[in-house]
Amino acid sequence: MSTDDKSKRRLPVIDQPTTSTPPPSKDEQEAIVRAQTGRRAFLTAMGAAAAVAGGAIATGAASMSWEDFFRQHYLRLDDDARRALLAQLEARTLAEHGVEANIRAPAALEGVEYAYALNLDACTGCRQCEYACAAENNTSRDPQMHYIHVLQLDAGTFDLDDAEQQYEGTVPKRAHVYMPVSCQQCANPPCVRACPVNATWREPDGIVVVDYDWCIGCRYCEAACPYGARHFNFAEPSIAPSEINPDQGYLSNRIRPQGVMEKCHFCLHRVREGRLPACQEACPVGARHFGNLLDPTSDVRRILDTKRVYVLREELGTMPRFFYFFD
Amino acid sequence: MCSRCVALVVLVVALGCARETPHPISNTDALPDGAAADRVIELVARTPYLATYPCGAQCHDERVPDPTRRELVTFHAARRIAHGPAIHWCDDCHSITEPDHLVSLDGQNAISFDHSDELCGQCHGERHADWSEGMHGLSTGGWRGTVRRRTCTACHDPHAPEHIQLEALAPPRLDPRLAPEAR
């Protein structure tokens, strides 16, 4: 198609005979191809193979096997397939990072829905939670990725647009309050609705998770999230092997590939074993409270029952499972 | 055995060794009904962290404390007392007769240093109620299973309670390529 034809299409003229539908452009083709490197390489190879009418597929598709490419969605895998998948990921972690990871896929507990309550009167903005989270969750150090962002707000306001993230020195500063923001684990999550491939979903215990192997990296969820909680791996995540946390979960802190979304998952691999999220363990002032929303005697339920509770951007109807409170 | 009994097996734990016999927290009745049996609350002992404990063996078995209100020059000189209006003195909280213990306001009950909540709760009742239900204070260990809670003095210096000042860790490093609009 000549450049003249293209310019005609861009400026349609009424009553002119329409040109036939053009074949999809290279960009359009790429948009439907998985962004994940292995998958894309595989598809490219497969496309090339199809072009030579049934030629050998193996060439150029080294990083992904048939089983990888044609495997079912995570939620449809049976126990054996899941175990095989985890073993495969552990082997890959050992091969690529030299770390013997223990990757698990704990199931959601019955009768449990997790919630977080954060005491805004107690938080001093020391960022201990932010770094403990990074250490626990194997997030990239360079470029740096943090799930938690601590906002410094002027006392008496909740003007998030004027929030300061780059404060330094001794905290808390006079006439300021601090508000750590991470994934709000919405009960009505806009990110899940935005995902075109079901790579992110809400688990029965309320945790919104991402399957890093299923994500195509389109970043629609990032645009849909009103809390800025979803982060994209622009580069290959880099962590020194000595800093890698070997205690890993499939839907949580296993090492991510480049080109996928990730976010806070309430330390899924910890909390489903009864442990606390790393941020609460790290908080030196006891501002963080984590627990089971369905247990009327739990800490978070007592807080919701008796304290002044604030939900971030309540008007959007996302129904967060992350509550801020004053006491 | 009812679920509450299971939940209220409260142990005083030190790092490896308990110095005191297990001691139920004072207001067990204030805990909500039907407290889940999946939680066991442990109080983290305070005494292993006190530099001059046991006070009796280290000094006060020999030296009888002087309850007179005065400027402290020879001992405890570094101790600043700035807890509310200037009406408090050592023997309001510390037992004269039992130097290894605190004492209730009425002078009747000795209180362990590991249970400062019983002492503080005499005045700070509302806060104490919050703490005993897990709404205030630091807890670690787990949201179920073993929950480890700290008593008041783990965070607050009772002699001069103030807001805690901490050094903030480094601000997030924003990659200019990824966030050109970053301030």
C-alpha cells in the first residue's frame, strides 16, 4: 500500500468509494501478542513457522516449552499441575539467581477475609514498612520498586495532590501527618475488571492477586487503579542474590519477569500461614493492625466497630479492605 | 474448656527464658465474648530489657529508697520526670518495700515490671481497654496462632512520655526515565 493510500484513509472523504479493509498493522499484531518475553518469542517463532507452512517450530523458541505455552489458567490447574509448576519455578530461580527458593501456593483459608487498619495518629512516617516490604517481596532494587508509598500531608488536610513523598530526616515533622498507601485490596476492584486476560483476580479471602506468568503487561490495570498501587516492571527486576527472600509464593513474592504488573498482596504467602504481613512486623510504633474481617473479635473488627475509620477515595465505590483510623 | 480459656492462656515470654511464672493479664473479662480460639496472646516480657533490673539485687536490697521529693543528684540523676503535671514522684509507681516491683496507686498491690499495663491502666483506662483488645500497641508474630504483644513501657517511657522521633529511611528513588513528572 502506497503512502498516498494511507493519507487518504486518514482523511476520509464523503461519497468516495471506501478502500478495502487493510491488513492489521505490525503494531496491531503486536498488541494481541503476549508482552511476556518468552511468550512473545515463542509466538514470533510460531508465526515464522506458520509462514513456511508447517515448518519446524522449535527454532528460536528456546525459553518456553509447549507445556508452558499451552498451560491452563492458574485457577484451572489441578494439584499435580500446580506442584509441577512450582517445582519448575524453583528450578528456574536456582538456575537464574542461584537461590534455593521454597515457592508455595497456599490456598485461601475458610471463613477468612483479610483487612488492614492503619492508625494515622500513630504513624510517624519512618518508612520502615516500605523497606521491609521490599525486602520481603523481592521487588526490584534498580529500578527501585516499592509497594508502599508514605505520603506526608499537612495536618488538618487530606489533600493528596499536595502530598510530599520525598521528605527526609527526623520524623514526625511538626504539623504533618503520614499516610502509607499501598494496594487497598478493593472488594470491588477496578483493576480486575480492566484486565483483558484474567491475569488478576480477587481471591476468596479478599486478596487481589496477579499471576505474573499470565500477565501480558498491557498496564490497563495500572490505569484503572485509583490508588496508584499497581507497578510495572519496565526493566528486568534486579536484586542481589544475597538479598533474595527464598520464602516465596506463586501469587505473591516470587521473582517477577520483566514486562509484568505487580502490587501488594497482603504478603499472601505469610498471612495464609497465620503470620502477619512484613510491614506490620516492621512497624516500630504499632500503627498497623492486620486481621480477619469475619472474626468479630479480631483487632481490625474491633477497630472498625469503635474507631473513626476513613477509607481512601470512598466515593469511587471500590470498597477497600484497607482502613485508616484515628484514635 | 471454653474457647475463651484457650485464647487467654497468656504467657510471659522472654527471649528464651521466662523470668516470671505465667500471669494472666489483668482485665481478661474485658476481652470480647467468644474470642476466637485460634489466637493465643503472649505478652513480651519487659524485664530482660531493663538495664538495672533486678533493682533489689543490684542496689536497693542494701540501699533503702528515699521517697523524699528532691533533686536527684547521686543516683538516677539522668532521669527526667515529665509525666503530666509535676505531681508525680518515684513512689507513686515504684514500690519502696519491694524494689523489684511496681505498686498500684492505692499502695496495696505489687505489680510486675512485665505488666506495666496494669499500672498505667489505672489512669489511662480508655487506652488500656484499646490495648487489651488489640487496637493499640505493637503486636507481632501472627494474626492468628501466637500473637505477641508489648506492654506500655516497651514503647512509651513512663518517666517522660513523648512522641517518638525516628529517623526516616531514604525517600523512594524515582527513576527519571520512568517518572519524568516526579518532583
